[in-house]
Amino acid sequence: MRINGHVASGFDKVASAFERNFLDHGDIGASCSIYYQGKPVVDIWSGLADPLAGKAWEEDTIQLCFSASKGITTVCVLTLVQQGLLELDRPIADYWPEFGCEGKQGITTRMVLSHRAGLAAIDGDLTLPQVLAWYPVVDAIARQKPNWEPDTAHGYHTRSFGWILGEIVRRISGKSLGKFMAAEVTGPLEADFWIGLPESELQRCARLMPDTNPLFGDFVPSSLTIQSLTGPSNLFSYNDMWNDKALLMAEMPSSNGMGNGRSLAKLYVAMIGEIDGIRLLNADTLTEACRVHSQGMDMIIPMETTFGLGFMLPPWLIRYECGPRSFGHTGAGGSFAMADPDRELSFGYVMNQMSMNPQDPRAVNLVKAMYESL
């Protein structure tokens, strides 16, 4: 098979692992990029962006990456902190007054970033157009009671994470999270990553191919889990609905980021150092974001999880064999982005063939090959 792009000397193992993902692990179309010591050393892509139409994956193909979006949403929030416009430990109600009711008066932005706000499942009977319109779903969150007492436990805020943080960004900056991201984060870096895709970019999107054996029933043991993963109003499944342009053009900051391996690796390298004259997170912000805020059994995902501020941390990332100070975020189906400040590495991988198998080897093998290349 043909692998397109560039692989620097010494990183051939990554290209081999990328090829094996297609030959042995079911990849249809994918891209992978790595920065090392501030320079791009791997930028490769291959396969089909749309197997139904026979359309090849090109250099500028972009792909839905689900919760890998959360890492970039987190950077937007931390940018406001660095600008002195947001205090992580002030009540959210100070910025969003309607939020301060029904036991949510003391919830802070820090609690949301670390999945401790107790708002993993969204109450209210909402239609999909209402959810995609933004205001109805954030208004529903503002009216509801927490699912558990805030800051007493942590549980993965599957989609509410993005709506709550996005509304905080909007209340402070006057811009939607997607527009703020373009102005303050992705735009200055010229990173090809979007939340709220412009119609003009739709023709570059790869077609998502759902997992035909999603193992969903085995992975959802409680009603609260079901409400978080499929809500609000049981509207969402990991199926062909995510190819609908309405979902791609709306802003769902926890779930519908569109990009490629190149854009994710570039964004993550700019979190740990300067790239093209820009550094996204200063040293103090990065240290605080990578400090463990939540660890142990998760209220939503039936396993032990570890979060800093918005990022997944070791030991949850241990299956990727990342360094001890690594941070990043996975996306449903297999996408993954991370950085390791100690080894001066960043990594991004996206693909269009979803695998809901918790032991999906594709990103794991690429990351292992990256470290072996050093």
C-alpha cells in the first residue's frame, strides 16, 4: 500500500506501525503526525477518505475526532485563565448567573475541567435541532440539579463538558467557543482544526465508518452511564448520524472537533513549547493542568480514570506507554492526541474506521513505535 507524506530518519518504525494498522487492524483511511524537539518528524496519511465513493485520503483531509476535541476546548478555557479573564475557583455563576441554582451555586470551572461537577448527564427533553442550536441545551444544564454532590466524586462528562465550558467562554469573551478557538488558538498557529465546521470545508471531510460490533451493551452498566454517553434525551449513538453536515457544522466542543493528525500534533507541541513563535500554555499553566485532580473509579466509565484539568493523565494513559508526565485525550473510535514535555514529543492520530474495542491497538502501536524511535 502507498503511504503518503514525510518520515524523518529514525522514525521508520512509526511508518511500519501505520502500515500494519491498515493491513492487520482494519484502518480504512487515517493520518498520523509527530513533532520531536519542536520539529515535525512524521506527517503521513493513507487509504480512503470515503470508501463508499472510492475517494482517497488527501493531505488536507480532515476527520471527526470525537472527544479528542476536549483537549483543544481545554486550551481555550486555559487561555482565558492566562489572560486574567477567568478564575478557575470562582463559581461559574459569577460568569453565568442562570447557572447558580438547584445546588450548582458552588460549582467551579475547575470542577468541570476535572469531571467533578456532577453534571455528566443532562436533564430535559430536547430534540436534536435544539441541541445543535446551542442555547436550549445550555439553558437546560443551567436549570438542572447535579447528578451527584459536586466535587465529591468524578465521572466523565461526555458531552456536557463542552457545553458548560463553551458557555463560560461565550459569557466572558462574547464569542462562541469555535470562534474564540479560531481567533486565539488554532488561527495564530494555522492549525487545521475546527469546532463548528464552515460549509466551505465540508468537501474535505472523511466519511466516518461506524464499528459494526460496538460492544456498547457491555460498556454501559448503569442508567447514568447511558444518559451521559447517549444524551441528552438519548439522541446520540456512535453511528452514521455523525456524517450529517448539521452535526459537523454545529458547535459541540466536547465531541465534534474536525482535524487531522497534523493539526492535533501541532496544537499539542505548542502546549509544551514554542512553535512558529507561539506557545499556547505557559509553564505554570501546563504544570497545573497536568496535576492530578481526579483519580479512581469513575462514576460514568466503569474503570479507574485519571484527569488533570481537561486532559487524561497516566496511569489512565499507561496502555499507550506514554511518559509519566504525558497528557492528552482519546476520542471515541480510536483517535488520540498527546504530548510528553519530558521527551519533547507531540502526537496526533485520526482515522475514519471506528473501533469501540477498549483494546484497540492502532494508536497504542503508533505511540509505542514513536517512543522506540527515540
